[in-house]
Amino acid sequence: MTYTDFAVKDSAPPRLAGRFIVFGNEKGGTGKSTAAANVAIALLRRGFSVGTIDLDSRQGTLSRYIENRAQFASAQGLELPMPRHVRINPIAPAQADAMESEAQRRLSDVIGRFGDRDYIVIDTAGSDSALSRAGHDLADILITPINDSLIDIDVLARVDAAKREVLGPSIYCKTVWERHNRRVIEGQGPIKWFVMRNRLAHIDSRNRRDMDALLQILSHRIGFRVAPGFGERTIYRELFPNGIAVADLPAALDRPLHSSHFAARDEVDSLLTATGIVAGRA
């Protein structure tokens, strides 16, 4: 199916006043769900109403995060702000256009219930799917976490690592361009795309310098902006079983905070302002 055929046959889900923040790429293990949960809860802590949608029907990590949060709050007698959350079930295999239409229908039904939300945070699967593409169609802001490794650059472009040269865009990059163009054709505005460097090491290294250089080249060639990511901190993994985010600290953690905890909180704040989700630089 060509792009033109797709644009004509299906209409994107209805636009709402709330801003759609989509976490996406086509590689697993990059921290999409952790970033999505921390952004959603940080917005809740700022007094915004938030809806969360889990399109990763196989892993469902964001859904487990929210479930853990509700159970922890109940067990501890805590008043934790909660998003309105929906997990969309997988779509049965069918012809591509039928799956696209079904994905659009399901997502339209869900966001129709989120009309009162200030923000809607969407977590997508680490692979290509009709649901993931439908989620990207909604993205006012697209955040693509990548691990700070030359291997993970592959999600953005084909790179000759030895020569540090860019050979061409990745399949995922072409997908984002397609969804971007679709939005523009339908008068919905462009996707603001940010690549978030995740699990950053806390020391300088050749790898980090190489990543800096390649991402600067790619950002100009592909059309994204680089956003500050999260460091390689155990606190993000430690908080998941209880559904706690760094924005909940210190109230939800009955132990002293360390400098790493405050640094993690600053990292989330920096991501929110760098992407223009909250007031700050766009």
C-alpha cells in the first residue's frame, strides 16, 4: 500500500485540546516505558490531568507500572496522583489495511474518553505495528529514547561505525517522516521529534564524544532535536516495583534521599522543559 492510498483511505483519530506525548522507536530495552511513566507522573505532580495509553500489547510495562502504583498506594495508605490509564489489546492478524483501520478505530475510541485530560502520554511497542503507527499519528511531541551506544544509533540511521559516517535513514526514521507528512496533509501540524539519550554514563568517554558528533550530524540531516536523557541510575529500576516515579520523592519513599535521587528528579525536569512540554525552552 502506498502512502497516498493510506492517507486517503483512513482518517486519523480526532484531535483533542490536550497535548499528545508519544514515546516511540522500533527497538526494545531503551527505557520508553520508564520515561513515559516518569513524565506522566511529573505532570500529575504539577497539577495537570493526565491520560496514559499503553500500545505495547505484548510487554505492557507502562500498564504494570500504573498497576504497581495503585497497589502500593492502597497498601501504604498513600494519596498518590493517578493518571486515567487504558491498555489497548493486540489486534488479530489480518490484511495490512484492515489492521490499520482497526488500530485507528480502537485508538479513536480511547482518546474520545480523554477529552478532559491536559496531557495524553502514549507508550508504544519496541517494534513496528499498526497500533504503534496509529499512536505516532497523534504525536504533537515524539520522544525517542536511545541507549547511549553506537549500536542504538541504528534505530535512527544506518551508520558506518568504523568511519563514523551516516549511510542513510533507518526504517523507523522513514516511518516517522511518513506519519509527519500525513499529519501535515491533514492539517494537524508537524511532529516535534526529540531523541532522548538514555542511560548516560557519568564519565566522559570516546563513545560519548562519538555519540555527540553523530547525533549532531543526524539531527540536521533527519530533522529531530536532541533532548537530555536519564543517567544510568539504579533509582529508576528500584522505583518500578512500587510504581513510584522520581517526582514522587521524597513523600513516597520512607528513607533518606541521596544526591542521585535529586539528580534523577532534575533529569526529568530537564526533559520536560527541553521538549517544551512545560514552560521552558522549546
